[in-house]
Amino acid sequence: MTADSLYLDYAATTPLLPAAREAMLEGFAIWANPSSPHKPGRAARAALEDARARVKAAFDWQGEVVFTSGASEALALAITRCVQPLAAVSAVEHEAVLRHAGDAARLPVDRLGLVSAEDCALPGLVAVQQANSETGVMQPLYRIAEAVHEAGGLLLVDDAQGAGKLLTPEADLVAISAHKFGGPIGIGALLVRDWALLRPTGGQERGYRGGTENLPGAMAMAAALEAERNWLETAVELRHLLDDAIMAAGGESLAEETARVPSIASYRMPGKSANAQLIRFDGMGIAVSAGSACSSGSLKTSHVLQAMGYPHPGEVIRVSIGRETTRDEIERFIAAWREVAGA
């Protein structure tokens, strides 16, 4: 990006943290295959297991960790290999879940995008995200987990937007992706409460995933998770500033009356299509999005906003804040918003 560009699309991906970059370089120097039995391979295996232990510690996770290429693969692994069949998914899940949902029930959400815990009381695997990638809305996972477990089911949580920002959910299976919290693209993990929850198929990762392990990625992800998180307090302040300014300018902040992850918010500019807004903002050197990065390139109406019953989905854009975002940048975006809205 150029010096005058403004990046507010951190929910799509984040810049690699210096500590993660250093860890990757260290990992590249340990280039032997971690599955090889010789001394160099054993050294690589030791480094991989150290990264695994650090990931577990960062999440205060008492179960197991399977390294994957990202959250999408972790979700697919959980859904297709779980010993219990997929029973239900929330209607606002990411496409990475919905593409594997098949005939599973769709759990409705209210106008704020929240799932009812009572609806989740089902036997089988139930998939509910921690924080929505478009609106930032946080699900009441403690109550949901309680309802699922009382019904004899298992809870799968897409934690791509919550990992590194929110407390680890009370779940049986949790999917994470490193590039959402300052780690590299191409590495993620599935946190598993107990190996008995998954059917192994052979290969690496104790038989739960095939392919040579991405040691540099795993080391970098561990380093990114260990980075300080005091930027989240600033993110809350910046989002409140943005909410207030946009609403004062005649815009609308979606679901602002419920709990949201500090880094994500969606805004409606009445009378202006999301596509027109993106073009104008891009011309100003400002990077925002319409919906999640996986679907923003299409012209499809957001399934998240449809599920919420929102009447103006075509006029909504997403703004997402990162640890690098400053107050000056938010004030610059507010000025740009007012200019585009008044044009």
C-alpha cells in the first residue's frame, strides 16, 4: 500500500507481525521434514510440538491441536470427520461452513443476528460462530454450549474472527486462522477437546490430516498469538467514534445495540449502493469491503443480512479495525464517508 492509503479491511486479513515474521524465518532454517525419523527430522518435530504447545497455552486449551492450512480446512475437517453427524448450523455462518452443511437444519437468528440457545439444544454436531465476519455480532456461546451439551450434542465454533481477540469459547471443536490475528496466510488449526471426537484417516497430525506439516507457519502462528492485545481497548474506542459519527451523518450502524467483536462493524449509507461506495472509497485510497472477503467479489445479496431480515442489504459496507489503526485514520474515513454520502 502507498503512504496515503487507508486500510480498514482487517477482518479480511492482517499484516504479518514482526514477531511472526521472525518466527517464520527461524522455521525456514529448520527445513527438515518433521515426520522424518533422523536427527534433523527430530529437531523439526521438536520445534513443531513446541509451537503446538504454545498455541494451546495461548488459548488455555486443555485438549488437542491439529494444524491445518486455515480455518476453512479446519471447519471442513471437523464437519466431515466428527463422530456425530452435522445436525444444525446457524443461518449466518461463513460459507466455509455452509458449503458442507448439506441437509443440516439452519438455525434462525433475530434482527440482531443472534441465535437462540434453545434452538441449539440438539443431538449431533451444531455449528455456531463466535463473531460474525460481516457484522461483528458475538453469539451467546456460553448458553449455546450449555444447551448443546445438555441435549447430548457437540459444538463446533468458527473462531476465525474471535481468535486473538476474545476468550476461547466453551466448545468441543474450534477453528482458527492465523492471518486474522497477525500470523501468516496458509496456517490455522482445529482445536479438539478429545481425539475421540474425530475419525482419523491416516497421514500426519497423528493421523487426522495428510501432508507435510507447515513448520514455519505453525511457529509464526504461535508467535502472533503471544503478541500483546492492549490494542483492543483502542479498537473499542475507535469503533464507538465511528458508530457515533456515521449515525450523526445520517447513516446506520447495524446491530450496534448488541455485543460485537471490537474490530468489526457494518454501516448503511442510505441511497448509495455498497458497490458504488466501494468504488468511491477505493478511488480515495480507502480499503473497506461489502460482506466477508470470500463473497465480496460477487453480486449476491449477503446471506447474513437476509437472515437478520435487514431491509437494505445492498447499501451496507463493512469497516474493520486492526492493531495498526489510528484515530487520525478513523477521522479521515469519517470525513470521506460524509463526502460520499453527500455526493
